[in-house]
Amino acid sequence: MKKLFFLLILINFVLLPEILAQQITITSPNGGESWPAGTSRSITWSDNISEQVSIDLYKAGSYYYTITASTPSDAHHLWDIPDTLQGGSDYKIKITSVINSSIFDFSDGNFTIVGNVITVTSPNGGENWQAGSAQSITWSDNINEQVSIDLYKGGSYYYTITGATPSDGHHLWDIPDTLQVGTDYKIKITSVDFSSISDFSDNDFTVFGQDIIVTIPNGGESWPAGTSRSITWTDNISEYVSIELYKGGSYYYTVIDSTPSDVHHLWDIPDTAQGGGDYKIKITSVVNSNIFDFSDDDFTIISKIITVASPNGGENIPAGTSVAITWTDNISEYVSIDLFKGGFYYYTVIDSTPSDAHYTWYVPDTTQGAEDYKIKITSVINSSIFDISDGDFTITGNIITITSPNGGESWQPGSTHAITWSDNINEQVSIELYKAGSYFFTIIEATPSDAYYAWEISDTIQEGNDYKIKIASVEYSSIFDFSDDDLSISNTSVVEYLSNNIPDEFMLFQNYPNPFNPSAKIEFGLMENSSVSLKIYNIVG
């Protein structure tokens, strides 16, 4: 009985099945391989699964792209490595069960993909190529397709040398005459089929152009206006050149549009040239405007000048008198003399007078008195030759100053009021009424300038608090004055019964407030019911 028991136990042990884990093991590429882009290579592995697998490429530890999403788990897959695949030594393969993503394997070590490459060999940095010459662009590559060649300047695309040329490692470049000179050029060569396959020159190369070098005037010269001077230069060009004058860094005018590049031009400096120490000459190829040169430093043109001597600031000249205007100059032509006020043209003293440094000016009676006058003297031939008084001078003019009404008064229609003013004129004046800043009507067209006029205000006048008076000379309308502030014209009288008690005699009480404000109260008493006339007079009656 015991023997039978042990036999059964042994049989059960032998018949238990062995359970093995499913797995994938990559065998190639598994580290150290070097596979060229554009070739076909076998990816191999071992596994104990029956389902299909996916194969992914990883670069530097990160997913790069899927080689195949599903292929039989037959331990072999032929991979057509793309021509455009980036070269690198940090690739791995990952193979994964399509059914169970936890069943996978990576290459044990990195392998290398040798990418298709282009390597620029010339110009590759430091070359000096002349504009207008032919130079060989060379490179090495492991591609069959055509390439494009581009020129870069300062790190930016400049232009395309050729859109397509065989990848035979050589291209003859005819550098344009007009190419801008510079030390910051590079060449870029790119596969026409795969733009990711490209190379730049490692360092900058130089394109030097045809040169013009200004020698005179080149800084420090002093040339008088009205004389002839030689402009000179050196160049390595055969075409004509233009010559321009610059002032303060800006174009001033063209000396000559086109002259042979024979390194010499006689310049007749105009009599009218403005003086200044900030001139330069620019000489430019007529064929290629990129070929030019400026004077290295500024030179001076000594111009014809006028200098006002009097009035030159601080003088006090009465209107109606004569005064000498004086100046110095180095010109022979006539001059004009103008009066300026507050920085703006006021009127012309004389259109044309000999440049003899003196003119007697009769200052008109009508000239407005002010402290902001200046004289400007100008050449009649060249308006750029002029001078203005250094500082302001004063003209004591004829004036009118309104004293009443001058703001704040309140006058009633039907009343008579004194309009008063001060002046230093002899002619008659006109008096006008303005409302809200606009002419309303004429109070009187002409009255003696005796500083007083009694105005009988019409009963029918429109009431308002925005009136002003204007008094002006009848002969010279530029001599006038306005009230400083507004005048009110209105029926503002209100009679209020304070008591029904009849006084024994007529009673008139002091106004209050006193002195008057724009409104005032005046109390009075009457012995009988009657109409009254209440008139108010100022201190001059």
C-alpha cells in the first residue's frame, strides 16, 4: 500500500508543464555597427512569440521614427535606410510585440548611421576674392543628385549662385562686378533632392571690389566760395564717376553727374555756397553705385557772409523816428532788409539796397510797440546768404489802452456810461462793441483821441454778459485795444417793497455793498406812489 502511494506522487511531478516567459532579443544592430544612409541592412532578432512586431529607431535615447509598424516575428527585417537620415553614432533599435507592448528589446549598445554629406572645401574661410573675377567653388560629397549653391552675407541669405549643378565637387563662379564688398560672406551647398543635406563654409571669406579713394578734399581743407579747386582721387575702374557734395552727413548737391575716372576734376565752387566746416565729397561709379568713397574727414567752405551790427539786441527805438541799420559783409550784390517780430516775418523795410553796410530806416508811426523785434539782412542774389539780429530789440509803438469798461461792469440798456482810455496818438479813434468775441456793432466811427466818450446805450440792445469794447486808431487799424474782460449789459434793477408804511419825507439810503460789486442794493422811501428814476454816476460824473 505504501509503494503505490509514492508512485503516484512521482507521476504527477513529471507531468507538470514548464512555463517559459515570452521575450524578444535583438541581435543586429546591437552596438558598434556602422550603416551608411541610402543602403539596405538586415535587422535581426530572436523571439519566442508568434504575433507580429513593430520596429522603431531611437536616437540619443529618444524615439526618432518608426521603421515598420508591423512585420512578422520571423527574426529578420530588411531596412532601406533613407538617404536623408541624419548621420550619428547614437542610434538604437527597439523591437516590440504588436499585441503586448511590454514585450520588447533595445539594442544593447549604440550603432552609427553614416549620413549623406556635403562638405564645402573652398571658399571655407579666409579667402580674398575680387568682384568681377571667376573663382572655383569646391566641395566633397557622397551623393548623386544635383546641388544648389547660395551666397550668404552676415549670416543671412544674399543670393543664389546656381539653382542646380552636378554634384561633381566643382563650380566656376563669375563674381559680379556689382557685388557689395565685405568680409562676412559664406557659401552654402545643398542637395536639390534633400534640403537637409547641406553645408556652409566653416568661416567667412572676403569679396573685395573695385575701389575709389578720395584724396582731396579729404579733411581739413578750407576752400573759399567763388574759387576753383581740384577734386582728386585714385581708383581701379574704367567707367565714369559722379561727384557729390555732402554737408552735415546729408546730400547737399551734385558737383557733376558724370566725368571720366581720370582721378581729377576742377570744381568751380559757387559764389552762393553756404559756409560751413562739415562738408565732404562723395565719388561714385556711374555703372555701379556700390563702388564709392567719401572724404575721410570734413573740410570747410568759406562762404560769402552778412553780419548784422545794429540793431543787434537791447536797443529801444521809438516808432516815428529814424534809425541806422548797419552790418558787415563780403559780398558785392544788393541786399534786402526785413523786420521780424516774435520770430516771424513782420514786414519788409526795403526790397533792395546796396551792400554798403548802412541803411537809414524810418520806423513808421504805426509800428506795434513790442520787445521781440529783429532785423534780417539777405543777399538779393542768394537768399541763403543772410543774418538776423543776435538778440531782440524794442520798438516803442503808439498805443491805446482801454480803462473803462475793462471787465466786471454791469450797464443797463437806456443808460449812459463813460468809455475811457489812455493813448499816445493824435489821430481820431473808432469805438466798436464786440459780443462773445465777435464784432457786434460800431458805437462811433470817429471821435477825438481824448480818452473819453459818453455812450448812450440803446434801450433795444440785446442783453448779455459777454461784451467787450474795442478802440482803434482810425488812420492805423493796427493800433487798437480790447477790454481786458467782459462787460454785462442787462436790466438787473428789481424793486422790492419792504414796508407799507408811508414815510414823512423822501428817503435814500447808502448802497450796499459799498463799493459796488456786479450787483448792489439801494433802499429808498417815497411819500406817495409815483414813478422814479434812479441813476448811478461814477467819480468823473
